[in-house]
Amino acid sequence: MMVPPLTPISPTKGTGSPPGNSTATMNGKQVTAIVVGGGVTALSTARQLNGLEYTHTPDSCQLKERHAAIAHGQRIYQDQLPDDLSSCRGSTPSGCWFDSFRHTTLDEAVNCLAWQENNARAVDWILISKSKAGGSWNSYDPNQKTISPDTWMALPDAPIDGNNQNLARHNTPHFAKTDAASLCRYYQDYANTHLPQERMFFNRTVTTAYPKEHLWHVELDDQTQVSCQYLILANGRMIPKSLKINGENNNPNVSHTTAQAIQNTSHLKPGKSILVIGTGLSAADTIMDAMCKKLKVTHVLPREHTRLEAKYRPNQPYNALKSLSPESYKEHHALAELISGKAESENYQQLINYQLLEIRNDTCILRTGEEEDITQKFDHYAILIGSEPDFSFMKNANGTLLDFDAEELEPETMETQISNLFLVGSCTGEKFQRFSLGHSVSAAETIKDRESRKSRNQ
């Protein structure tokens, strides 16, 4: 017997920050789609399932040749994407295609994107998130500033400008940045004013999701059970990677995120030491914070990420940092000079091609590039080697782990090899939030198209 769906979608907006609705009224019900996650891509997906459509305004388009096939007022979603998207920095064609309506390949703003409500194509959906609206931004240090311009952090139908009262803007010579606390307020306000509150369940964890009889069956941490036809995972990359060495886990002197490192070193006095392992911007932010605290930083780097081999690699910290404007990113530029060897500091040194083998009570064991094991002492260890998505709740009907490739997706739909399972956002491997928004367009519009065809065929 088919369980009753939720009540029809209401355009009523929320008032006040949603504390996390009770899931009691949801138990045993079926909806068309479930979005798992609470970050920007999850919110964007939910907004479009709720009826939002993005359209083209060619009169103001600076890329008319690329967008020539999209008429005025036509949805920008395409089930066949152009082949000339290789110059884009995004990881997926859908992300690059959507971004081309907002930016050129030189990051200049393009104003040919419009949006409209089309409630006739809205579908029955709910959103479930273990965090508040804002996703991983809630785990950042509140004062940590964005690398990208604050306008890149916005959802298109709620542009960031000087009128956003909850958003602190830090002006630079070229653009404005913002901080994590402001972004969290912005995303929570967006969820609060642009989406129906009764469809969002924050601070709830999906414990199991499995396919059975053409439906996805989802169980929550409070034993609520709900089913859907389409499951959209937008749960980011929230699990920090570890070295899996002795002394690393459950150690208050070890951090695996920048926010942890900033907090866990706040009590250290100037002159204390920190070992930083990592080649990305998280390591860079941690080093800059440590140097502001006048801590002595030892930075472990593989040989290919240093001045000793200057080949360009996009993920190399030196190249990532030196590509930033010195006027807008003074601290990042100064660190790039240190990493490259163009500058020196008594509080920064490198260990090239070293490997951390073990952390003991007050010392650690390092292996040099010459395979010699040495003992050194540090007051804190920041192991910042990336993060990965959590798909441990995805199961088969028999309880075994569901096997799928998170980076093998249909480019036009963001659908996995498993029917009606979609991945959007950073859990796909996309590194830039700006290019994740196109994922939500592809997934949501695909679902709405399929449901519209079903209605016409009935």
C-alpha cells in the first residue's frame, strides 16, 4: 500500500532560524526526493526542487556565442552539454556550464542569469542535515576569512552585496571577502527565508539508506523512517584523512582541521612549536595563524611541492598561494615567499620529504628522505592531508555497504551508476564551491523533468 505524501508545497517562507523540526510527522511517509546535507549545494538543490528555475537573459550576456542556443527566458539546463568547457577550473561539465552564466574563464562577472518560480514543476521533497544550514562552514573558525571573493560564496537568487546586514565584508583592493561566521548567518538566513521550514530537518543524521523495490528507504538517528524515489547526497567531505599512525587519534595535541588547530593552539605561548603536515590551503591557513601567535612552525613537505622542483602543480601550496593577489592576500603572499625560499623567518622551517611515523607522549618519530629515523619534540601536530565524504550509511537491502563510484557520474545529470541516486557538491571531488552550484541545477532539473514526463503519461 502506498503511504501518503506530504502536503503540497507551500510558498510560505520561514521566520527565525529553524531549530530542527520534529521528524515524528514524517515517520512512514514517502516523498519524491530527499536531499542529504545542509551546505550551499544542498540548499540550492532544495530550492530548485521547490520550484526555482534558472533562465537566460541574452541581452546582457557577454558570452553570446557560447550561449546562442539558449533563448531569452529559456531554462539554462541542457541534457546535452557543450564540449568546449575544458578551460574551466571546475571538475564537472555541469558545474562549468552553470558557472559560464555567471563568470568568464578569467573570473569576470557575467550578468546573463535570471530566475523564476515555476511551482507547476515543483516536486515533493525534504532535506535532512546533521548540521545547521551552512554545512561545513559551521565547523570553520568563525574568524577565518574566505580565499575567494564573498560574491562567489552566494546562492545566485540571493546575491551578496552591501545590503546583506548579517555579512561582514572585508574590503581589499580588488574585491571583498567575508568570514565563516558571516557565511553561516547568510546560509541560515537563506534557508529561513527562501525555503519552507516544514521540509527541512537540521541536526538529524541519516544512519541508513538503501534501495528496495524502486524506492530509497532512509532511516534517521531517532528511528524515523521515510522513503523516496530520488536520493540526492550533498553531504560534503566531512571526514578528515589521517596518517593512521600510533599516537595520532584521541590525542589533544593532534589536529586534523584548521579550526581544530586554531583552537588547540590557542593556549600555547609564543616560542612553542607546531609541526604542520599538508600541501593545501588548510595547511597555509594553519601556518599563518601559528605565525601570528609567534609559534615556531615546522612544515613537512614532499620534495615535489617545494622550490627544489618548481614544476607547476595546481595543488602545490606555493602555486596556489602565489596565484593570489599580493594586495588582497598579504598574509598568503608572505607565506608563498617563505615556502618558495624567497623570504626567511626564524619562526618557519621546512622538512623536505620527511615522514611522520609515530607520536609519543612528548616526542615523535620522523623518517628522513634518506630513510633515517630521528626523534623530535613538538607542542602540537597539525595533520592536514585532506578530507573525504562519508558514505558509510549507504547500504544494500541486506545491510552490506553499497558500492558506487562517487566520481563516475553522468555529467548532464550528476546521477551515479545506481538509478535515482545523485551526488552534488564537494562529495563528488569538486574543490571549488562556486562550481558546485551547477550540480544542483543538473540533479534538480533532471528529477523535475522525469516527474513531469510521468504526469503527462498518466
